[in-house]
Amino acid sequence: MAMTRSYWQTFRRWRQRRPFWGATLLLLSGLIILWIPAHLYEISLVPGSTVFVGFFLGGMVLLMAALSYAMPRLSTLFGIIGMFSAILSIMGALGGFLIGTILGIIGGALCIAWRPQWAETDAPLAHDEAAADKETATTQ
């Protein structure tokens, strides 16, 4: 039981140092946006088809979600690109029946608005994660 609690505490600490909900919504948005082009792959090679654009933009949203998990310091940039890609996906994939676009806008906004818990109110957005780990270790 103690190991389970330790795993949850480790996950909680990992989640607090990343734009978890923004990246999760971007990930879900990318999957929904990619669902339509994946079912229309037979016509994706037809000249004039915009299905390829849906693959590209859905992949961009997924990539921005993964990068937001991996590099939280750049979450503002990834949120902007993810939101922009989700809005543009209306052209190539119907925006995942607009559900993907709405989730992408919300997820991108959460990534843009995210600030680390160890950040001071007047500190710049880019923070040193090693310093945050050191601060966490000293408070425990």
C-alpha cells in the first residue's frame, strides 16, 4: 500500500510541474481531429483532396501535446501552435466535428495560461526545473 501511495505522490509531483490538463486536452483534440482523415484515407491521394491537411494538422496538435508534456517551459509556444492548428483543422478534417477544435482551443488556452507552482508572481515564464527540484527537496 505504501508503494502505491508513493507512485501517486510521484505522479502528482510530475503533474504539478507540467501543463497537464492543457496537454491532455490537446492530446484528446488531436486524436479526435485525426479520426476523420483516418477514415477517409482511401481518398487522401485524390488530387485536390484536403484530407492530407487533416492528417498534418491533427498530427501537429498531437505533437504539441506531447511536447508540452516533455518541455513544460515552452508550454506557451506549444499552446499557441496547438490552438492555431486546431482552428485550422476545420479546413482539412472538419475540426473533428468541431469537438476537436473546441477541445484544442481550451487545451491551448490552458497551456498558454499555465505557470509552474514554484514560479513567483513577477518571475519570467522560463524557469529552471533543477532549481524547482532543489526547492521541493528542501521543503520536504
